[in-house]
Amino acid sequence: MTLLSGCWAFAASGYRGVASDHFDGERFHNARPLDLPNFSDMLRWQRNRDPGPWRDWTEAEPGPAPPEAADDLRVTFVNHATVLIQTDGVNILTDPIWSRRASPVSWAGPRRRRPPGIRFEDLPPIHLVLVSHNHYDHMDLPTLKRLHREHRPRFVVGLGNRATLESKGIYGVAELDWWQSVTVAEGLRVTMVPAQHFSSRGITDRFATLWGGYVLEGRAGRVYFAGDTGMGPHFRQIRQRLGPPRLAILPIGAFRPRWFMKTMHISPDEAVQAHELLGARTTVAMHFGTFRLGDDGQDEPVRRLRQAMRERGVSDERLWVLGFGEGRDVP
């Protein structure tokens, strides 16, 4: 009874609306039928884990405070899937997490293995926050509440997720379906795009809210943030419908074991393929080195990415691995 109560307590409220090609009126689904891992698969993985090495803690000085704004396009890697995008004078955070754990509770769950690359206090004014889906390492409510309190940004989420934020006193939330757009500043538009993944904050709410990535379109060009995703036809579709991005931000970590992770997390090798499918001028790697979520070791995603880049002839000038807290102007 206690476990069941906890599942309900942490579960997200569901979405109700008109059925579509990825929504049956109660639950969302991916664009193509997939056998996503279930609870018995999770138990099988936990019984047979082969984890790579992670350091218990890596102490590191934070990166320099980012500039107040960028007229063109600048990107700063903070940690995990948290990236600061500065474009057209607008400062945007993706899936922000400064919490010690990616978890519904403060005393258990995946804990961070290094500090954020940028101190929260050093952030420039944040105007917009993009949340790709409701997993705890991407929708971190303590961080979102602090951003709302101190910066008053606009938030963009997938269908069904606004209720979770508003239940915590977070307002100014736009809720989008795949391929829906909203103008967030003069000349700057955000479109939610498909991803191959799933949603849940408890056991009882799987697929109850929508997941996805985002494309920003402004004077400085297009920026694609993938969120969490497996390999699928959506990369090619995004390029066909919206055009190749000037900057793509792609995940590379939590990819092992492949039998468990392959439908929901791309591998480093697949990230290089996605970079090519998108026709991205520049790609930045994310989703590595902060929280131990898969069996890949802490340094394994970057090592495998560089190997795949060599094999496919992709240069360091086109696909960046930024240091934690490192920012660069995008060519």
C-alpha cells in the first residue's frame, strides 16, 4: 500500500484532448510502434548490470559567468542536458537541473558526480526555459521553481506538463504538441518536434504527457535541441520540414546496455549519424558525465563519440564536446 501510494504521489496528471497520430485520447505514443523496456526488463537489467567506472566526485571550478546577452548565437554547456543558448538577445535554458539528485526525493536516486559547470548565481537573465519531458533529470522542479522565482522566464513544455508546473506555483507556461509553434520574442519562434522516448514520473503515468525536442528559429538561424531520444525517422523529418539547423544539441550518454536503452537513447555512434541526417552546421554533445543513469562509464560516451567521428570523417570543428561551463560563439 505504501509503494502504491508513492507511485500515485509522484505520478504526473494525465492529458485529455483530441486524438491524433501519436495520441489516443488518453496516452501518447511514438511515431512508430516500439517495444520500449517494461518493468520486467528493468529488473532483468538490474540483475545483470555491467557498469563502467564513475568517479565518486569530481571537484571543479565553475566556468566564467556567461555574457548578459548575445546578438548572434552562443552556446554554453552547463551539465547533463542543461545548455544555455543565447540568440537574438534572448537567453534560453534547456532542461535545467542544478539539484544534487535527479529524483523525486532529496535522499535517494541518481546523484550528481560533479558540480554544475555554471553557478546558478552567475546566470544571465533567463527569458525562456525549454523542458523536453517530465523525467526527473530533465524536469527538475526545484530548479524550475528557483528560475521562476528569480528570473520569471517563460516556460515551454509538451502537452500535459503544464499542470505539473502550475501545481508548484510555476506560471507563464506554454504547452505544445509536436510541430506546434509559439512566438517567444520578436522574430524568435519555438517549435516542438518529435522524439523517440516516453514520459513518466511514477509507475502509473507512463505515456500520460508528451515528450519531444525543440527547434528555435530566429534571425541567427535554427537551433535544434533533441532532449532524450532514440534513433528514428524524426531526424530526417525535422530537416525536411524545418531545414538543417545551424546548431544541433544531441545526447550521447546513458546508452548502455544497448538491448535496454536503444529505443530511447541514441548511442554516441548514432549521435554522429543524427548530426549528418540533420545536416547540422555545428553540433554540441550533451547528456553525459553528470548523473550515472546507464551502464556506460563516465568518460565512455565522449571516448566513443570521438571514435565514431574519426570513423565517419566528422571533424572537431563540426561536432563539439564542450567542457562543463565552456561557452563558444557558434560559426
